Amino acid sequence: MAVRAAVLPAIGAPLEITAIELPDPGPGRVRVRLAAAGVCHSDLSLSDGTMRVPVPAVLGHEGAGTVVAVGEGVTHVSPGSPVVLNWAPSCGSCHACSLGEVWLCANALNGAADVHARTADGTDLHPGLNVAAFAEETVVAASCVLPLPDGVPLVDAALLGCAVLTGYGAIHHSARVQTGETVAVFGVGGVGLATLQSARIAGASRIIAVDVSPEKEELARAAGATDYVLASENTPREIRGLTGKQGVDVSVECVGRAVSIRAAWESTRRGGRTTVVGIGGKDQQVTFNALELFHWGRTLSGCVYGNTDPSRDVPVLAEHVRAGRLDLSTLVTDRITLEDIPAAFENMLAGKGGRALVVF
């Protein structure tokens, strides 16, 4: 069956909106009709080669939809089931999984090398990050679909697959923000907005949003920011000025640039925690001297997928949505069509907006 999809023909090439031929779901596989897919910066990182991906590929890893058909052996969902796509399913048997660190699963992305579909001329296509969500329909491994809990709008639920899990996990699992602590969030894109909401849910007393764009202040404050700082070389000094000259208890960097990682580090109080969520390139070198590492006693940590277990955390997030503590609609700045994805990529490069959502 032919469906429309956004195909990356080669690294660095523009996306092509074209028809592809999807196979029927075989054993252990599920076919999903997409309701929506988020346009995440990670998709841009795949397209420009910052993150490696077999090509040509159908990109898109943040999505939700309805099950159309299931293959033999699939029992946890059935046709008609609303689901969230999980782009990093854990294998349960590697060393990381044995430690309970499923977000570091060594085999999570093995499926990205599989043949997912074919173009009209028979060219093999790979699924960008396992799930190929930039398409009207997709066929994925059963482990890549999670039943959507009741009470979450299906279109907005697409954001649960990456942005919200990452932002929530950065606050609750990586930095482990406690009630009354102060937090700074660097970068007010989709993940940054989710991080701001999560800091509010955690009970942070002061939440400082940092971004290069003055236009994002309204978005940031709607998500929970108590203060907004325009990024500059003076950002750490400004943040210390807002926190009694101490710095924040926790800084979360959602950009992936050396300058913002360094600023987040310098904005953190002595003994505080700096968590890096942003995915930067190998050229982004961050330096520290030995004396400052000793003197400041800060913790600097990376954060993969929010250090989350989607099967555990999606139901928790759904409860926050039902209770009104988490508003997924405020994370969406633009609702677009499949054809608009290339323009959304340009907006991300320009630092505009929060999260574009492809609605099918």
C-alpha cells in the first residue's frame, strides 16, 4: 500500500515528500496510521549527519496514531488501539538493561538499519530512528508501540514520544529536582518547554528560562518560567543576580552547543547539578580546568532520552495531563502538514518557535 512520507535521500540533502510502499506487518510487527508527528531537533541532526543514520531513510521519531493491523504474536495492542511510538525500545538483555538503565540500551537502535519500505522505483528505505513517523502510516516492531492511556488527546500525545519524556526525565530522573530548588533551562524549544513544565510540576521555587530569542518569553512563561533571560556572555552573572549571588541548584542545557553548556555550568551554584540534554556535534568542545572542577564541586551529567523508561513514564505523564498539571498543547507552536517539514527544519536552524507538529 502506498502512503506519503518525508524521505531523506542522502545526508545533507533536502527532504523529499513522496509516495512509498509499506509492507504488511509480519510477525511481531504493527502497522500504525499516524495522527501526528513532532518535528524534533534530533531529526535535523540526522539529516545533517550530526547523528548517524542509514540512508535513504524516512525520518520522524516522535509520533502517535491508531493501530491499523498487527502481525502474528502481537497481543498488547490491536486494530483501533491508540498508541504512542517509542523510538528507543530496550532489549532487556544487554548490560545497560540488566542495570535498569534502559535508556542506554545497546540494541535500542538496531532496527534503524532494517529495510522499512521502498520507493516507487524499488529503492530500499530505512526507518530513521526505528519508527519512521514522517509518514501517513508506518510499520514498526511491536516494542515500538505503547498503548496510549485514557484522557490524552491523540494528536497532542505525539509529543510524549520524545520532547515530553526527555524534558520530564531531565528534571525528575537525571537532575532529580526537589521542591523549593531553583532551576535554569537553557533553550526554549520543544524539549526546553517540556523541561520548564516539568520543573514547575517538581515544585521548583524559581524557574529561569534562557534563550537567544526575545520572542520566546511568552512561551516560556506560559510553560512555567518565573524569569526570562536573553542569552549573552553575561547570562551566568544575570542568573546569579536572580539567586542571591549563588547560582541555581540545577541547570538543564537543551541546546547542544559548547557556549550554552559552559554558561549552564557557570550558572549552577557550588555543589549544584548541570544536566546536558542537547545533542551537539563533535566540533562542540567544552573545556574545564582542574581547579574549578575541584573548587565548585558541581556535578555535570549527560542525559539520554531523559533517563526514562517509556513504558513506566508514559502512564505517569498521562496522569499529569489528566490532572491539568501538564498541558501538551502549550508545547506546540505550529500545526503543519507533511509538506511543511522542510520549512520547519529551517525554523529550527534559525532558533524560532518551540515544536512544530505534523497533523495528518
